[in-house]
Amino acid sequence: MSRLIVISNRVRRPGSGAAQGGLAVALSSALRESRGIWVGWSGESTDRFTGQIAFADDEGVKTATIDLEEQDIDEYYNGYANRTLWPLFHFRIDLAEYDRTFEGGYNRVNERFADTASPLIDKDDVVWIHDYHLIPLGQMLRHRGLKNRMGFFLHIPWPPTRLLVSLPHHRQLVETLFAYDVVGFQTEEWLESFRHYVEKEMGGTIEGDNCTVGDRTIKAVACPIGIDFTEFCAAGKNESATLMQRQMRASLQDRNLIVGVDRLDYSKGLEERFAGYERFLKDNPSYHRQVVFVQIAPPSREDVENYREIRAKLDSLTGRINGEFSDVDWTPIRYVNQGYARDRLWGIYRAARIGLVTPLRDGMNLVAKEYVTAQDPEDPGVLILSRFAGAALQLPEALLINPYSSEEVSEAILRALQMPLDERKSRWAAMIDNIGREDVAWWRERFVALLAPPQAPSRPIEQQPRLMTAK
Ligand code: GDG
């Protein structure tokens, strides 16, 4: 069995066991089985980059991490990754910053990753690189002589060609993807946009899964990520999950809970969601006091200005809506800027009659899948889901909405509150079936199978050696 080498911006957090996210859990089991290594940034800074690798063994998963200089972190992580590529790939060219120093820092750090990882990779290893932070890494590893099977998975959307061409040196960046053997996207939609770029901007050709530019052919596939279904169901059996569910219910006093759980990020459509809820309260006075909207939004990327701004905007929107509609014994929005352990999160989802998941653009969105998983099969809640989340393609039985339209959000909330039990059950059954089948292990196995060395083709029958028959 070949070893799997995973390279991503960050690696699993040491000592956090089951508290890891689904991705870390899924990759960890594959790394353990193949005795592979997970390579990434430690999250720490150093005065001068030395290339020194810190090795650790965390519950059987080997990790190799490097520290980066402050300037690297500014230009690569906070800069090109999160101020250029993240907004652009989420269709926000208005927020994308094109700064030459960011691009320089991005390439420098990718070279540093290549220097770090290449000596750790043996000739039969399979290499799997993750996400927009490390797009050119595969090519840099090839420049260092690596001939291994190499794959890349993009966790976020791939933007339409018309937007992507606003990125200086876009072609140079996309060309680096042709160093991989397999490139994976979350959905057919993002894959289609990639193929469009390949044909229109690079003069490439498409045949089945194969994309060819010049003498390089790669496989480009849609391979949607799922949640760690078994782990999340098990989290729901913990005492603290039940306790949290009971606490929530008690604090609601028979009111209907609407829940949102998102990193504080402009792509998640939080402002629009708040506006949709405000519209619902305006349009449906008879539902006042009968609903409470809880938005859990742990802060993220606080070194980036746009992320600080969104926090301030949501603070003021919450104040305005609560100011207008609250009563002495009812607050319509509870907005919480902290994270919760996974089992407690399960309890919150379970207590909620509506899961409100309304990103403006999202590669997949795992919260939608977690909400559905935590529901009571006998009395499930309703998922309201943005049609612009990758998850909408796998979960068409959710109430799909346009998150930019506060009317649609408001109408969907009303419809969900009035939905008969039979309809809730049949929609839930279809969704849980998909989520259970296409879970994170399914995703990982599919991608790794594509990455396996191609089998030597069996020879056509006429070329097979004839058996000599004795005369
Ligand atoms: C990127 C892509 C794609 C959130 N709050 C808490 C908490 N979370 C967990 C959720 C969920 C995860 O974070 C968020 O996953 P998403 O998929 O919603 O979003 P991104 O972070 O933007 O992830 C996305 C994903 O990569 C995977 O490919 O789906 O499209 O943008 O698991 O539960 N977890 C805990 N406490 C919290 O308060 N424990």
C-alpha cells in the first residue's frame, strides 16, 4: 500500500482527538492506515524562516509542520489567500485585492512548502494537496523532480471565467494545476466553470474527465465532500448533547428555534440572513414571541479588515432588530460570537425547528448536512438552504432559496413553520439518505481511488500469448 502524504495550510490540532473537524478525522484515518504524513504550517511565526520541520505523532497521525515569518503570514495567508483568492473565488471581485507583494509572498511560501515536503516524499507515495492556499505547490514539487501521483482538491467554489480573468496572472496560476494528475472540485457547477476556463482561455480540450492543454492531460472531477456521519451521530449520544438540547428547549419556553451556525465570514450571507429574518418579523406579526433566531458565529480571520467590518455590521443589525421588535420577555435574535464543542452543537441543532443556511456562495457547506443529521426522525426540523451552496445540489429536498432576497427568506421561514409533519419527514428522509451515503469517508475513498496509479491496461485478446497445444 502506498503512503498518503497530505499537504494543507494547517494540519490537525495535536491532542484534540474527537474534537477535530470532519475533514481532520477523515484524513487522519487514511493517514494512520497508510502510515503517511500530514504536512502544513504550524500556525506559529518565527523571526527568520529556517525550514526546520517539527515532527509530531498525534494519536498515530504523523505531522510535519513549519513556522512562517510574519511577512509570510501577512502576504501569503492574510494577503493572497484570504484577501485575493478567497473573495474572488466567492465571486466578490469588489472585495478582492490585487497586490503584487501578496502574489510574491504566496509563491515564496509555496516554495517553502515544496522545500519542506519534497525530502519527506518517497517515490511510491501518493500526494494529496488541499485548497486555495497551495494551488501552485504541485508544480513546484514537480520542479524538484517528483514523479509521484499527485492530486489537488479545492474546497471552495471555482469562479466563472469572466470573474477569474480579473486576477492578474490568472493563466499562470491555472496552468500550475496541470502539474497534478487529478484535480477535484466540490460540485459539477465549479467543475464546469473550470472546464470553461480551460477551453476559452487556454485553448484546451475536454474529453470525459480529461482536460488537455498542450501535452498535459489531467483528470478534473466533481467529488463532493460529506460530513463524518458516524462521528457526528456518536457526538449526539453524549450526555452534553442531550443536556444542551434540554437547556435550549428550556430557554425557549415552547418558542420555535431557528438556528444559524457559521464562521463570521462575508461569504456566509449573515447580513442578508438577518435582513430576511427582520422581513419575516415585519410581515408576520402573529409570529412575534413564537420564534427565536440563534446565530452562532465564532470569529475568524480577524487580522483581515473585511472580517472586522462584518462583525461590527452584525452587532449593529442585531441591536436594530432587537431594539425594534423585543419585548420585556422576548428577544428575537440571540447572536453569539463563540464556538461550541461538537456534541453541544449537535444539541443546538436538534433543538431547532429550522436550520437557516444561507451563504451567498459556498464550496459545499457542512453545517447544512450537520443540521439534518442531528434531527429527530420522528419530528424533524426543516432545512432552509441557499441555492448558491454546493450542498444544494445534493440536498434538493431542502427549501432552496435565493439568499439575496429577503422576501424569499421570509416566505421560507413561514413555510417551514407551517410545514406538516408528513412533508417534513419525507424531505428529511431523502436528505439523510444522501448525507449518510456520501459521507466524508466516501469522499476520501473516491478521491484517493482516482489518485491510485493507473492499472496496466489488460492487453487486447489478439495480443495475448497463445497457448501451445501439444500435437
Ligand atoms: C470550507 C468551505 C466546505 C462552526 N462553528 C462551530 C463549528 N463549526 C464547524 C461546523 C462545520 C465547519 O465548522 C464549517 O464548515 P463549512 O462547510 O460550513 O464552512 P468553511 O469553514 O467555510 O469550510 C466549505 C468546507 O471547507 C469543507 O470542504 O464545505 O464550503 O468554505 O463543520 O460545524 N464547530 C464547532 N463549534 C462551533 O461553534 N465545534
